[in-house]
Amino acid sequence: MSIQVISFYRFQTFDPDRVQELTVEIAKLRGDFNIRGLFILGAEGVNCTFSIAPDQADQAKAKFRNWFGDVTFKDSFCAKHPFDDLKVKVRDEIVTAHRPHLRPTNQPHRHISPTEWQQKMNDPDVVVIDTRNRYEYDIGHFQGALNPDTREFGSFPQWLSKSGLPKDKKILIYCTGGIRCEKAILEMEEQGYRDVYQLDGGILNYLSERQKQNFTNNFEGECFVFDYRVAVDDKLAPTQTYKLCPHCGQPAQEKIDCIQCGSNAIVCATCLDESDRHTCSKNCAHHFRMGHRSRRQPTAKTGNSGHVSVDSK
Ligand SMILES: [Zn+2]
Ligand SMILES: [Zn+2]
């Protein structure tokens, strides 16, 4: 495994000038370290996942600590860069909840460590909620977790208000790397929930600590990630099970022959319901819809160019 994948976030108030400076500084890292990945910056902080050669990782981390303070890094490894390039984007919200007034601070708010999480999960009265999207839940989740069945994180507040969960219930929430829960917990408190805890560092931190401490794994399946690895297994290694659906960017494992060009492809179960998506790529789907005559020349390309973003890590 020759590439290290690192993610972190930090809620911290930046003025617009500082956001501009940081945008320039981060873009320079492509030359300094050959970093690739996606950084989302804004007035409320930074959210990112990047990849780098392992022998340069500590140097890069020192730089980020210098800029952003004592952040928690989540590490995993893979054979090659899971991003094409380095991108820095400026957004109003560094994780999109459509609730800009919810502003987490850089002080940990009701975080629990993976070890505490493991203990609390044993309490039969506790409710565990997965704050991620349905396609993420579908390929892996904590045993017994509630699935809000949302298409995007912005729908979580609405789901919660209709959930009927008692306000005094002890609730544990989790997401991939922790950032969604920072906002979800504020939303829950605003809606009157008083006894909520969030898993520090999310599933990625849990799986990493589990390997060190060797406790029983309560996370079943694989963890979706927002880059070309698609998902990581319980040892944080890139999935051997899923590809990225070329049409919708969600985890896919249905093998097909492209009805346009004849090549082998893998698409997701949802897209199989639409005939133009029995194709290897958006390009072939387009030509199929236009009624272009099939060339039927098999190629080795299986189309792994779906939409990837780390917007809601
Ligand atoms: Zn799909
Ligand atoms: Zn095709």
C-alpha cells in the first residue's frame, strides 16, 4: 500500500481574507507534496480528504496542525491515489445541512470514543441513528442502527422531526468521519433531544481503534467513502466488492454487458431499473437514448467515472 489517505475537519471561524489565503496555500501543496484530494473551506472551517506518499504524511500533518490547530486525522492506505487531482472549494457550509445557523465550535461536544461507544451500544435502551444517506447505510452500518433513509444529509432535520423518537431517549449518532454528526447533534438539541452522543471520528476512527484494541466489531458491512475507493472494509482497506456506478456515483455490484457498446460494466441495482442505464458510461447512455446504432465493439473499459464528491463526509 503505497498511498496514505487522510481526512480531517475543523470548525473554526475564518474571515473571507483568511479563506482566500488558505485556498492559495493549500493549492500550493500539490507542488510541495504531490497531495491530491478535495478541501472544502468556508467561514465555518475546513473539511477534507487527501492522499499523499506515506513518507510525507507527517510533514503535511504538521502543516495542517499549524494552520488548523489540534485536528484528529483519520488514516487509511491504498495502492494508488483515489483522487485525480487536488481541488479546493469555498462553500457556505463545509458539510451541507442547509442549516447555516447551526455552527459547531472547535470544542468537542458530547463526543464519545470508540471504546465508550462500544460500551454504550450494549445498553438495550439506547437508540443508535445512522446520520448518513441510504446508499451508505445499505452497504454497511452498526448493528441495529436506525436508517433515516435520506438521499442527502440536508433531509436529516426533516426526518428527525417526523421520527417520533422520545425526546428523553438516550441516542447515539454516527457518520463516516464525524463531521455530519457535529451538525446533526445541534439539530437534535434544537428539536429538544437532551441525551445525545456522537461517535468521535465516526466509523473510520471506530474501525481504526478496533484494530488496535481488538474489540468485537459491531459495524457490519463496508463503509462508503467519497473517492475512487468507493468503500473500505473492516480493516480500512479498499473494497473488493463494490465499484462506483457510472451513472449515479453510488456503490455498484451488478455485472452487465453494455447494451450500447457491449463492454463489461458494473452498475448499481437502482440504475438497473432504467434501460438506458444498462450501459457502461454516461456517454453510452446518451448515445443509447439518442438511438445511435450500437457499435457493439467490446472494450476493456468498465467505466469508473461516476460522480464523486466529499461534500458530506
Ligand atoms: Zn447507479
Ligand atoms: Zn458502453
